[in-house]
Amino acid sequence: MAKVKVRHDDIVGALKDIPDGVMTRAGKYFKSITPRDKGYARSRTTYSESGIKANYAYAHRLDTGWSKQAPDGMSEPTEEYIEKLIFNNARKF
């Protein structure tokens, strides 16, 4: 079982300040870019406001670019997606 975690301490501290719904939207995005062969990895990926969980043995391999379907993995593109959501949300104020 692998858990996808934000790797930067400064970002981890800021997670509590992320607007409502961002982690759920990020989880949907993460799941949508998870490589799909037979669908096992996607079916074992869950998300909530508290984070994203990739519950399958080869999650780390997929997240490090093992699959041609996700050469950048899923964590880094999802982190970029979160940053865009936060930036776009901040521009509304």
C-alpha cells in the first residue's frame, strides 16, 4: 500500500489553509491521470478532503514514470494542478 504525500514541509503546513474542495478535486484529477490497463490502479485510488490514497503494490512505480501513459507520474502533475486551483482561487479575491 502506498500513500501519495506532499513532500515539501512548507506545503504540508499550508494544507490546512487550502480552500474547501481543492483536495477532492485534486483527487479526482490524480485518479483521472492514473494509468489504466485493466483499471485496478484507478479502482484502488481513493481521495477525500484529507488526501489521496493509492492502495496498490505498484503505486510507487507508476508514480515514478514506469508507465508510458503517465511518464511524469501522478503526484507532480497533481501538485501542479493544486497550485493552479489555489492560484485561480486567490485571483478571485
